[in-house]
Amino acid sequence: MLIFQERKGNGMPNQCKRCQAPVIWVRSVNGKPMILNAKPEKRIVIDRTDPSNPVGIVTDTYTSHFSNCPFANEFRKGKG
Ligand SMILES: [Zn+2]
């Protein structure tokens, strides 16, 4: 499971500099920066700690801003 740490106090903008959408910057566990849409979506994760009794947990989840930014192709070129 990937666990993301929210980056705080690092001066990263809370807005996409291309489309102006509100975003959150985080760092993935492998150290790569990620840009997420600031608005969370309610999703359900399944805790299978006890495989015979899976537990559904409602939680806020975030989607990659690359999935909906109209300028995503420019980010991928590394010029962001
Ligand atoms: Zn954008």
C-alpha cells in the first residue's frame, strides 16, 4: 500500500500554476512529488487485516491532478 505524506511548510503552491485549480502537493513513499486535486472524494477502503472479516472504511481520497489538468502533457515533459 502506498502511503503519502502531506508536505507542509515547503512553499509549494496550493494552486496549479497552469489551470489555477486548487491542489495539494505531497511526496510519495518513493520520494517523488505528486500533485493532487485539493477536493477529496469519499471512497471506501477495505481493511483485510482479518481476511475472514473484511471491514469497509469510509475515507477521504484524492485523485492525481494529472488526470484532469488540461495542461498535464506539459507537466509530463518535465517543464512544469
Ligand atoms: Zn492544472
